[in-house]
Amino acid sequence: MNKMFLAATPVLEKIEKAGFEAYFVGGAVRDHLLNRDIHDVDIATSATPEEIKKIFSSTVDVGIEHGTILVLFNGQGFEVTTFRSESDYEDFRRPQSVTFIRSLHEDLRRRDFTMNAIAMDRAGNLIDPYNGKMAIDNKIIETVGEAAERFKEDALRVMRAIRFVSQLGFSLEQKTEREMANLSYLLKHISVERITAEMTKLLNGTYREKALKIAIETNIYSFWPTLFNDKSIIKSILSLPIKPLNEIELWILTVYLTDETNSNELLRKWKLPSKKIQFILRSLSLLQRRKDHEWTKYEYYRAGIEISTIVERTYQASRNKDISEIESNIHNIFKQLPITSREDLTISGKDILKWCEKPAGPWVRVIMEGIEEAIINNEIYNEAAEIKRWVKSCHLP
């Protein structure tokens, strides 16, 4: 059994010894059946939060109103959630109230997709009342019960469905896909942050082309904030060799293909992290320059190896070119450079001030950049004496 399950097994044992049921549930069980990596496990139990707190001496109320307690045991934390049923949902996202129950089957019934509604006991036996394993074996994503009801309860499940398509390569069950198309408009009630979180996972998925095609077929795309809400842009992306691109490169490529001047505003509508937006915008600026000409060695140096690689991969993908060797080619370029960053210089700004006997100012940065360019172009060696002679010979500002 997976080491994550083995680490959590004593928690299940302790709950059972206290007279309650306890099982592994959800994504960890699904990924176990798929032989995928498991990073954490969820435990469901018939014990109430207060009963769990009596069983374990060290707990944290991380979501007690929804029945979740963090159990600290043997130096690790495990989320333990009481079996529950949920009332009518409000805002197409949250249940109005939660009721703690003693039935595992009822707890599994409230879950989104059958592949996520499987429980496993500590011996590895499955409890699968909704045939989730069969769905996994058949590579099908289907809702637990009526699809329309599941999506009306929580409209984010529409995004979760195509995100799972992207990650697993599964197909959508016919009725599930039909109701996703009928109810895709409910995404208007979901916060941009939650949609973006699912979109990030979708773009990181191995099968994102399949997911994006379904997004068009079900009209989900039209309820996304910007960029990917344009069918022609998605079709343009799908016509290119995007399989090797990572998520950040896909964002850059998408903005590049829109040919818009308000890139910052478009990205902010997705409420992406500021650092991520700035990285995309810088890469996009360099991509625009790359479109105009082959980069010089100094331009590679100024961009740095990471952005140089991303820009070149994105540029060549936009031209429908093979990008399989670009990363190694860029690494070879940087291996041949005499320096790869300012930290490699044998001198510093203090040396320049000493040699020139001038007060500090913006001119020092100009001189430093000139030194770097001269070294990159093999006009001088990265040696203090030679750099000093070069600085002395310059027409200083």
C-alpha cells in the first residue's frame, strides 16, 4: 500500500478502536487506483468532530463547521471529516447547512463524480456504491446521481469535470456532458479565483487539448473571464504544437495570439498572482522583440536562461515549429558565454567608483552594462585589469 496510506493507517485504527468507522476517501483513493502519485489523504469517519477531539490529544479545528478536524499524530497532520449530508445549496456553490450523519453511503452520495465517491478501508478493501471503479476502468467521468442536480448544487463542478479530463484523459459520460453544456452559464455565479484555480490545473494537464475542445463543445469557454473566452483563439492554440508547452508558456502564447495592447488588464481579469502576471508580461515583451529578429548573445544574456528558453519555445510553437531541442540549444548557448550573470564579473560597482573618482549615480549602471556587453561580445576578458583599462578609455557620462 502507498506510504501515505500506511502513515495514516494508525489514525484509522485508533478511530475504529473507539467504536467508530473510518475510511480513506476521495482523490487519494482514485489516484491509488490509477497508480498516480498521492500527496495527501483524506479520512472520513462516523465520529463527530467532538468525538474525534476526545480520541486524539492533539487536534486543530481547520473546518469544524463542515466537520473537518486536523489530527496531529506521529508528527504528521491528517484531515479527518465526519460523514455528512448537505442541505439545499445557495449561490450555486455552498450548502446552506451541513448535517453530521453515521452513514458512509450517504456521505459518498453527496460527492461530485463517481470516481471520487469511493472509500477504502485500512485493509485496502473498496466501498464503491456508485461504481466509481468501473468508471475509472472505463476512463469515464460521470456524476453521482443526476448530473443536472450535481451541477446546480455546485457550478464549479463544471470546471472540475474538464479539469479532470485534462489531467486524466478520461471522456465525459453522455448525460454528464449534456448537462454541463446546458448549465455552463451557472459559472457566472462562481468567483474568478475558483475558476482560475481550476484553469491552472487544466492548463497543467497532459490532455489539455482534449479539455479545451470540450470547453468549446459545451460552451464553457464563453463564461471564462478573458483570453480563453474567444473560440477563435482556442482554435488557434489547438492548431499549434502545444503539448510540450507548460502552463506559463500557454498563458504567454494565448496573450501573444490575441495581439492586444492591454495584456496587463486581460491577465488581471483572471486574478492571477501579480508576480505571475509580471513574468508573463516581461516574457511577452521579449517575445515581441524575438519576432522581429534573431537574438544576439547579449540579448540572451540580458534575458537569462529561463526566460530565453520560454520565449524561444513559445515563439517557435506560435510558428508551428518543433520545439523539442530548444531547451538544450539554449543551454548550449549559455555554456559558451564567458559570463551568465553580473555576479560572474571580477569587479563591482565599488571598483568603478574608485577608478573614476566620481560620485555614485545612474552612470554606474550604464558602465556596468557596457562592461557586460563587451565581455559577452568577446571585446574584453573578464579580468579586473583589462576591465579597468576599458572603463578608463570610455567616454564617461
